[in-house]
Amino acid sequence: MVVMKFGGTSVGTATAMRQAIANIAEEKKTGAPLVVLSACSGITNQLIQIAAVAGAGNLEEAKQLVAEVREFHLDLIKELIGSEELRKEVIENIDVYLTRLERLTEGIEIVGELTERSKDRFCSFGELLSTTVFAAALNEHGVRSEWIDIRTVMITDDRYGFARPLVEICRKNTNEIIKPLLDVGTVVVTQGYIGATESGRTTTLGRGGSDLSAALFGSWLHSESIEIWTDVDGVMTTDPRMVPEARSIRVMTFSEAAELAYLGAKVLHPDTIAPAVEKNIPVYVLNTWHPSAKGTLITNDPELLKGKSHGGLVKSIAVKKAQAILNVRSNRMFGRHGFMSELFDVFERFGISVEMISTSEVSVSLTVDDAAVNESFIKELHTLGEVEIEHKVATVSVVGDNLRMSKGVAGRIFSSLCNVNLRMISQGASEINVGVVIDEGDVAAAVSALHCEFFPSDRCDAIFEKPAGS
């Protein structure tokens, strides 16, 4: 049995849904998969906008946005479902959700307050709508399927906006509700981003939570593999929008994938890795539009990894923009203990995560999300020493197994960046990451140079060709 998770762009249009259905039909030839869907591309953002507009008291504008959500899904039904009887049934089903969405919108406008719990309720409608339409379309195309409301299975705590599953309850529900359907050859279609508390209140697992759900279900069902279907050919050597010659990575380890996700790669949610690692279930990152492409296999199985690594030690170059460098200088650091504890206590109190860190005898340099830097936080840091802030920087990280233990790799990294001003350097403690901090304006040049160094192509020869006579 396989878990197939399709992201928003893979179900964002009727054409995309048809392609996803074709991929599922092919998989069903060897066994019924569990299909986990995101909301259609852009719908979750629109639902969040509806919530915000209603909370601000603009009811008419919010209702207009709800009408647009309704029209979008009605158009999908019209294109995907030919049977008049089935079409009528599906329209009735989505009308139930859209009526609830309208009532929720009116309620938020009346009370004039938008809580995290209410926001989760708004966001839940995206997947409820997409999966309702998709399950019907599957049946229309001859693939026997059943729609499941995941809120009867995925029971979570009440941390709205970032809920976490109550594992034992979820595992039991999965085996009692989902597994029997799969065992008799029925494709199960469900949501991945949402859940419910034990009292039945709707929750969400956070953006990207569908990946986590897919991995958890794979673990609970002891699946053969977990497939993450996207709109790119797997995990890439870097962002193809910056480097058109970026290649698909055929095989990588779980630790490499987790590091890339943390460092800014957009394909995988970091939490996806943990449940798969626990059971050593291979994860495939595949392209919905090119199902015959090999995509990327993520595994720790030495037999699957053997001889298949692409590009030698370096697997990928990750970028995270919109960062800031904080330089904290204090003579209190010199030869004394406890300073770092005090420093990180400030970050803890303000809920700010540190991305990279570099230290000297009397100073510490750290990178954080630029949007997290605020006046109160900086004022608190000033109690520890002098603080200097550098905005609009980016982290560029080279990721691959055992980089620290490999002679010459660091030299190649810094040599290729000889024309870029490096603001900070960090060697990852995991041994698979070497990172630098540079100005955002230098990102394209830096990534291109690094990619040419470790993944050479004909374009690289043209770019770096030496002038005649040099």
C-alpha cells in the first residue's frame, strides 16, 4: 500500500485534477492507495483573507470573497463531472460547507474578533472542498473511491494553528476507519492539513501539514512508500528559477532532506521526515505532470543509496532570503560563563528562532528572520551589549553527506564565491551543511557560481570562460 499526497498546484485546476486521477488510476493497478490532498492552489490564502476581512468588519467584501470560492469549485465540478445525478450530489455537498463558511463569516463580523480557533475553522474549508470534488471525480472516471472526513481520524491537541496528533488515538482510528477500506481495494481520499480535538473542535497542523499527515499515515499503515506529488521533478540541486540548469537529485538521505527543508528548500515540510525515518519508509518526491520521471528517492536504506548519489558529496544548494544579521558585542563574554545562556534566554522569551551562529571572544553574530526583529527585542538585547543589525541578507547553504570530513570541499566553496562579499560563515553541526550569509542582491550570482562548481554544465563554461590571452 502506498500513500499519495498531492499538493495545491497538483489539484489547482480541472486539468491538474485529471492528471492526478490518471496517476492514482495507474497506482491502483497494484493496490488501492491512500490519497491525501491539499486545498486547491490559492484557496487557503483566500480563506485567510476572508477571515481577516470579516474580523475587520467588512462583511460585504468577505461575502464576495466567499462567492468567489463557491464559483471556483462549481467550475471544477462542471468541468470534471459529466453525470447530472453525481454533479447534483456534489454541489449539494459543497453547498453545506459553503453555507457554514458564510455563517462563520457573519459570526466573526458580529463579534469583531478573530481567534486562532476560528482561523483554523476558516482554513479547514479548503481541503474539505477540494477532497469532496476530487473523490467524486475519481468515481466519475471509474476509480472506486471513498471520501473520509479526516477529523474523525486525526485527533489532535488544542494548539490551534499548530496542533499535534494524539498518536495512539490516531493510530487506532486509522486502523479501524481507513485500513479496512484500503484492504478491499477502495481508494481513500482525505485531507491532510486539518484535524479535530477530542471534543470535536477543528484544528490545523500548520502550513505544510499535509506532508506530515501523509508521513504519519504511511507510518501507521506500514506503507511501502510515501509519495509527495508536486509540480517539479523531485528535490532539485537548487532553485531552477535562479539556475535553469538545476537538476533533479535521484537519491538522498533523510538527514540531507531534513537539512534542506530547514534551510529553505520548498519541496518538503521538515516534519515529513520524522515519521518516515522512524519506520525507514522510503519517500518519493514526484512530478504530477511527469509521472514517468524518476523524481527523488529519500531513504536511509544503504542498498537503495548505493551508487545512486547524484553530484558527488554535494547534493543541493539551499537559499533562505529575508534574513537579518544581529551582531552582539560585550566584554562580559571574555573568559566568563553564562553569557550565552542569558543571550538565548532573550530569544526564548520573544519566540525568535536563530538560523546561523558564529562567535568570537567578545562577540556573537546570529541570523534570524528579518520580520521577527522588533524594537522591544532589540532593546532587550542592548542590556547585554552593543547591538548592530544588518537587514536584507540571505543564507546560502551547501548540503551533502560528510562535507566536514571531505578534504577540499570547503576550499571549492569559498573559491567559487571569491567575487561575493561573505558577511558570515557557519559550519553546520550536522556535518552536512556549510553555510554563508550574503547580501540579498548577491544571491543569484553566488548560487550560480556554486552550482557551476559542483554541478558543471555547458552554460558554466560559457559564463566563466576566460578572455583570450589571459
